Amino acid sequence: MEVTFTLEGESVTIKLPEDLYYNNDHCWVKVENGKARIGFDDFGQATAGKILFVRLKPEGKTTEADKSFGSVETGKWVGPLKAPISGTILEVNPELKKKPTIINEDPYGKGWLVVVQPTNLKPELSKLITGASIKNWINKEIKERLK
């Protein structure tokens, strides 16, 4: 799904794939062979601006749904990345240290953040936004966050 909105006087078009799960903090989840890949969504990166630095919990640490597993720093914002699901971090994207702007360029591909071994996947996924619910959610986010 694509949505276009005005950000700082410019027209911006973002993508929100309907096969992913999203939390209200603009992190996404993709389930892959029982594991969960997590990233920062297109709306989150577009409104945050150019990402200068990403700090993430290391491999082996656990995450809890709705708790911080890292932070993002841009020229205008520093904020937490809140986990959409709970689990143990299996992988941290090594490319982010060298080039954090990869999140701006490819948030659903090369710009992923971590891969997690989920501990409570199905119940937590059921609380996230996916499919047809995305359109109403993102339109509400645009209205509330870009007043």
C-alpha cells in the first residue's frame, strides 16, 4: 500500500507492505521460518529524517514487546525503537554501523534492524496492525503526527 502526504512543504510517498505487522512506534515485523525480522517502517524513517546513528541491543539479549530494544538518532530527533514482539536477538544488521541511512533508503530490505527468536509470537502478532487495518491506522497517524 502507498500513501502520499505533505511533510515540511514537500509531497512524500511511503510504502507500507500489507504482509507485514506494524506497531504504533513504526517498527515492522516479518515472520521468516519461525524467526522474526524487525525494522523501522517507511513512515517512521520519512518523518524522522536522515538517520545518523542506530544503537541496538546486542545479539543474545532479550526484547520485550512495547519496550525499547534500541534507539535512532537523526538531525532533529533521538528516540527509542520499541519492540513489536518479545524474544531473543539472534542477529543485528551489521550494515547499520557503516551506513545507518540504509534505513532511509531501503527500510524493508537492506535496512532491517534485528532478527529475533520470538517467545510469544502468535498472541503478540494479533495485537499488531496488518492487512486492511493499515490504511486507517496510517491515515490517523498522518493527521495526529503532522498537525
